[in-house]
Amino acid sequence: MPSVDYFGDVSITIAALIYSTTPDKGEQGIVTKFLQEHSSGIGLFINNDSESELRIGVGNKLYAVSSGKKILPRVWYFVAASFDIINGQLSIIQKPCITPSNGGNGPRIIPPDQHSVGSRNSDTPKNLSIDCNAPLLIGASTQTANSNRKFCSSDYVNLEENISLPEQINNFNGKIERPLVSLTTLDFNRAEELCINSSAISNEDFLLGLWDFSANISPDASSCKIVDIGPNENVGILVNLPYRGVTGQHWSDSMSYVSSPDQYGAIHFHDDDIDDSRWEVDFSLKIPEDLKSGCYAARLRVSGKSDSEHEDYIPFFVRPAAGAKPAPIALIIPTASYMAYANDNLNMESPIAQLITGRVTSLQPSDLLFNEIHKIGYGLYGTHNDGSGISISTRLRPILNMRPKYKHFLSPSVRQYNADLHLVDWLTEKGYSFDVHTDADVDTEGSNLLNKYKIILTGSHPEYQTEKTLNAYHDYQDQGGRMLYLGGNGFYWVTNYHPNSKNIIEVRRGDNGTRAWTIAPGEYCNMFDGKHGGIWRVRGRSMAKLVGVSFTAFGLDVCSYYKKAPDSENESCAWIFKGIKEDILGDFGLVGGVAAGFEMDRYDPSLGTPENTFLLASSEGHTDMYMCVTEEVSFNFRGYYGSGGGGDQNPLIRADMVYFKTPREGAVFSVGSIAYCGSLSHNNYDNNISTLTANVIDGFLSPGPLP
């Protein structure tokens, strides 16, 4: 949204490189200063016939010229249009500019009749004056000039002042590169030189703006500032974090925008991008300084009713007060994983929802609500309206499936936030003193935070981790810290917080890992730090190096139990099983009915499990709904259990419970199962999973070396 107030009584040229992903969805603004409610202004659009169109509105009368050629999806075009005020003429040109690679997964060849240049002219009254108070928008047009919402300097950008935002309409899906606006009828050949050939500017004061999206993307593309390389320096501000660091029209062979920013000169806009709902504050709560650290929620009720139709909760977490003496235990709440799974809506929109769960999905009132108000945005398991994967998620909007009492469709009970409350409940009932921090806190404070505690506990599914959090856990272990990983499929996806806001995360899912979607070719590097995305295993940081087990399988119907392994009898491990006579562990529970399942991790020295690791127990008896993770399948053929065998055939499908020591009398205990914490409360907290967990925590709290 460049800051441009008025065009005046002048001729105008608008040009850009565009790559539309939904050219047939209807009207979409490319570069506009057009107020829809009064049909006034000027703008370059895609029209309802999927053609580029220059449109002028004056006095509720429209004048337009279109290319006469349909824009094809996932094809780069040079589009330019001009308004000659003296002669009263509109002109437009639409020209495909395809290379063998720049379309990504789009076509290299298009029909010959579409490959020809679309060029047209149309007449208007001479000396037609354009008067419009809409802002200049790239990737949209203006419905009303003021939406009563502001883009604030306190959000995550440095602005000299808050900017009032318009109400947008006709949002564009796809990529735009090097848009320009000229206050003259610029020759289209010269416009093409400026857009496609990146020609140098020389004495062209008539350029209102030429925005080079690659100008400030290295070493990271998180900035919301877009640079005008023209003489007027009309800086633009990006709203709702469309994707930067994406391939442009010039892309050929580079795999990193950091090393080759000139090949990544585009921004990918989506009509459902969201970084912040920008709602006004309805109420606020000042946390008392003496409030105990823990998990809390603000309860909202309509007319005092407590049923699911009238009651909601807004969760929040309270850290210990500054200067307070730390508890011996810290529970790290995986809020990045909560943001990743925010509003996933897979139960309604995934075509394989019932296949992967083996049952008809059940819907919660919040699921039905989300289907009515999609504008609050999905998490990282959805796709944008143009089919591209969502790689940015924010907590600055309602997250309807991270609430107390919410039952997730992926399990017959609870998952993520509510599953972590099983551990909070058990710690509280057992009388353990513990503090609560979030993974965002660990990202900020590193091992300095963790080193305050004798023991660190994870939640049930700490899947999304940043480089800083991994480094903090490794440093904590190396300095003698003791850690319990009480979940499954943790420490898996390369995750980044926005450099200026812990409210926003990014994950670019590469072509490896068990994933909901795959990033476009050439776009593997994270927008927020410029480094390669995907799973940590691809970057040499398999979770097994940290917690002794690696993500191996998932199944979403029912869970199973653990069976003790020979190492459980080792004299170095006997204390862990004190008071436990059974060989079968956790054949009960609230999540999937048993302790081992949903998403599971295995012991594997080839993936980094330390050589001194004890394999204490392994699960067995999983159903054929359980499948191995895709990164374990390098080749498919009949009879190979890795590609098709389920939990009743494949030896890789299991949850392993492990224990190993780290330097300076540190230690790690891992359970390799999302369902584990759901078994802690069984039989009024008197069961072998509860006893085993208490043995480990008590042993880790004891002074002196472990056995």
C-alpha cells in the first residue's frame, strides 16, 4: 500500500509483471487507486472474463479497455496500460513471458493463440479529470477509504505514524513483481524494459513509483517495507504479510533468495492472508503480581449460560513474577504448535479426514462457527484459496480449536492444548511445584531461562521448534539439565517467529516430511530468517539427537500399550520401575483409550539416538490404520512394509520409551507418544504410567548423580 494521495489531471501508465493463480475467480485488483463504492479512480484489474483491464471511473461513469486475451493460471505476464488525458485514449498490452522454470509447477507451453500479445485501445472524453481519495493499492482495490482499523507501528514494523487502512475488495491471488506507475503515457517498450529487464532509471521524474520487491529481502524477507527505486521514494507498506522471498519472473536455478535476490523479486498475495484481526479491545485483565504461574483462561458466557453454545474460553499463561524464586520444575507450553494447528478445519475440508481417522468425524460448535467466518484465518494445515499452502500463522485472531473442552477430530478425545492440560492436572494433583513458560520465552531467553530449573518438561506435542529453542535445549542438557519429553512427534518442523513479533510464526514445508502440503519449487528458504525450511532432520538436527527418539509413525483411530524391554531390568534403570510389577504399561487412558499412539517416535541410532541410550519399553499391537512417516519411504514396491504396511505389519510403527544420561549428571527421559499424558489420571492417578512418571521426576529431582 504505497503512500500516494493524488494523481491529478495527468496522463497515467500502470505496468507490472503478474502471475495469477486464480484468474477465473472474478475481478481482482493489480495496481489500483479506485474507490469501488463510488466507481471512481483508475486501476489495472483482472476482469470477470479473466482478462487484464484498465478501468477509469469518473462521475459514476466507467471507461475501460481490456486485453481480449484470457490470463492463464500460473503463467507470467507483462501487463501495461495507459490513459492519455490529452487525446482521450486508453491502451493496454498483455504479453506472456514464460521461461522453462519460472512458472514453477505451471506450464512451459501455452496455446499459440494465447501466446500472442493482447493489445487494444479505447476512447474516453478528452481532458478527463480523475479525482479519487482511495489509497494506491497493489493486489486489491478499495471498497471504502476507511475501515476504522489501523496499521500500527507497535505491531511489528517501524512506522513514523499509524496508518489508517481501507476496506479492501477484489483481492488478488498470485504473484506481482516490479509494479510501476508513471504520470505520463510511458512507451510500452520502455515500461517493459523497466519491469522485465530491470533497466536502470535515468532522468525519469515522471515515475510516481517503481517498486522493487527484491530490494530489501536479503538476508531475510520479513520486512513489511517495500522499496520504491524511483526518484520519488514512495515507500509501500505490506498488510497481512503476503509471502516474500518467492520466485519471480526471472527465476531459473537458484534455491535461495539470500544468494540470488534478483530471482526472487515477486510477492505472493492471497485473498485470505491474515496477520492480525485488528479488533478493538473489549476488555483487559491486569495479572496480579502474586498470581501463581500456571495455565488460565478468561471465561465468557452469554446470559450466564454454561452450555457449548453460550460459553467460551480465552486461554492465557502466567509466568512466575520477575525476581520470584523458580520452582524446581518448568513446563514449557508449545504455543508455536498451537498456532500451527490453529483453526485447521480438516474435519470439514480434508477429503481424507475419515480415511485417516477410520471413523465419521464429529463436529464441535466452534467447527461450525469457523465454517461461517473463514476470515479469521487458518493455521498451517490449510491451504489458501488459490491452493498454495499456508506458511504463516498468527495468534492475533480467535483460535477456536485451542480452547478448554474442545475435542479435536483427529482424536476421539482431546489434542494439543487440552491434551497438555492432562499433564498440568497430574502435576497439580501430585503436588509438584512447577512454573509455566512458553516456547516463545525459550526462544527469547534461551538456556539462561532453562538453567534456572532442575527439570524441564515438554507438552504432549512440541512439534514446531525454532533454531533458538533447539539450541537452548541442547545447551541445557550439556550443562547438566534434566529433561522429560512427554509426547510424540516433537522437534520436527523448522519454525521461525517473526523477527519483531512472537505472535506470528512461519513454516515452509519442503519436499520431505509428513506434511499437509508442499512448498512451491525454489521457495524453500524461510521468509523470516533466510534459512532452509522443512524438517529439522533435513538440516542434520534429527530430534533423536536431543530426546533419543525420532518421529516414525502416526495413526488416528485407537492407541495401544507399551511392553517392557530388556533394558528395563538394567541396574541403571531399575529405579524408574520401582513399584511397577506389570510388563504391560499404559493399557488404559483418555486419549485413544491407551497410552501409546496417535503420533509416535522410535529409538534409532542411525538417526542420532545416543549410544548410551536405554530402550525401556516399546509399544505393540497397533492397527493397520497406522502408517510410517513419508521420510522413511524412499522407494515403493509391492510387499514392502515401508510403503504400505500398517501397524500390524511394519516394525517401524511403534512408540519407544528411552532414557539416557547427558554431560554433568544431566539426563533425558522420553516416551515417544502423544497419547501418554492422557493415561496419567487413570484410576484416580494410581496406575503404572503415573507411578513411572513420578519415579522419573522424583529421581531427577534428587540431589547427586543418577544410578
